[in-house]
Amino acid sequence: MWQFLNFTARDKWTLDALLRMSPDRALRFFTVSEQDFYAAFHLNEWGAVQTWLVRYVNSEGADYRNLEALNVEKGQVQYGPWNNRKVRKATPGDLIRGELGREWSNYDVRDLNRDALWPLLAESFDVIDEAFGLRTAGEPAPRKLRAIQFLRLLPKTPQRYYGPLLEVATGTTKSGRAEARAMLEGAPGLEERAIALLHDTRQDVRAGAAEWLADLGVKDAVKPLKARLKKEKSDLAKAAILTALSRLGMELSDYVGPKALMTEAEVILKKAKFDKLNWLVNDHMPALKYKVGRKCRQR
């Protein structure tokens, strides 16, 4: 009977009947027919009931909180890979958890009906907290990148996520970095927060902060960038800081010009040991040149 209602008569009877029902009644019919609300996110119209649900979530006045309530009412949720499915009692937040914890998806979050979905997101911060490591994760564990993608549907970025988003925005991993930066644009104290990250203990964060300050065009960052450069030991962060200073319009000859390079070389040579390389230095070492072709001063 289910096969007949959902597929054989998809456009002849079942779908028309669902469209004649009130949304509440049609949603209850859906929960009896389907195991979950997968189609509400993936927007796949495989059969009559899925087609109705896709039309519902894309309609004016749709609300994913109605789906959340019915999901809890169903009593249990399934999760995990298809070859190792698990079942547990359904709790509030599981509708969003299922999507944030999904290992794969074939849809773009930006295609979802923002007006219908963001109210549910605003009630699901506990799950999003788990994705950012702000609290112990349940099962299925929500993924950080997916959480960032869904957070972009909110009318405004919640202040509670400024810290975690800053780490993503200045990290070396490209996944989610552009989205995090876009979400933080215009946030109060953003420039000061980015400047403070120049002193983070992680070199990749310092490098990312320098790059981002240049992207933002923060002229007030020139002084702290120069101060950080004097004490920076990481080649990765140092290169990022020099690039940022150049992009902010600063002259770099004092840092990478002939005089600066010679001074740096002399400091390194004082610590070097050449007792076993005298034959190479005295007889076979070619004359060093700068990139422009001019010979380096002999020492």
C-alpha cells in the first residue's frame, strides 16, 4: 500500500490529496510514511510524500520547528553509516544534529529556505556549541564546517561564536575560512581581536591574523605588525607579516633589502661551524648575488 501511495500514484492521487490537506495534517501523514525528514534538507522529490515536504519547506510560512516537534514525537532517531545504523531516543535538537553530523550531503545549505530554517537554528545553539567544541558532543557528533554553513542562515552572527569563528578565520585550513570571515565582517572589536591574535602561541594563527588584517585593510595594524615582526621566530608567520605590511602600503627595504639580509646572514654565520667545510668556502664557493644580479659584499 505504501509503495502504491508514494510512487505508483505519485502525481495522480497521493500528492493531490496531500496538497488538499492542512499543513499540520499532511506533516503527520508524512511522519507515518517516512522514517526521517531527510528530504526537507536534500530537497529530493523521490515520491509523493517527499515531493509534498519539499514544497512545504519552500513555501511561505513554513517552519522547520514543526518538523523538529514531530521528529521528537516519533520517539526515536537513527544515525550512523548505513552499514552500522544506531537507534536512540529522540530529543530536541536532533533534527539539526542529524544534518550537522551527516558524513556526506548533496545539497548547498544556501539553497534552503532561510526564513523557514533560522528560527530552529536559533533554538539549537546547544548542538552548534558541540560542533565548536564548547561542550561535550553527543551522537551523531556535529561537524564544525557544517555548523558554520548553517550559521550563515541566521540574520546575525551570535556573539557567543565570535571566538571559535576567529580561530577558523585565521587558521591554515581553507575549509570554512572564507565563510567565517564573512560572518565576522563588521563585528564589534573585530580589528582589535585580529591584532591580538598576532601574539597567539600558534604560528598558523599568527600568520592567518596577519593575512586577514591585510584583507581588511587595517592601517592601524601596521605598528603591531612591525612589533611582532621584530620578535617573530616562525618563517611562516614572518612571511605572512611581511606580505601584510606590503599590502598595507609599507616599504620593506628595511626588512628584506640588502642591508637587512646581510645583517641577518651575519647573525646566522656567527653561530655556524665551518671547520669541516673550509675546502668548500675557500676554493669552490661561488660569489653570492642578490636576486637583482648585484654581488653581495664579501666578508
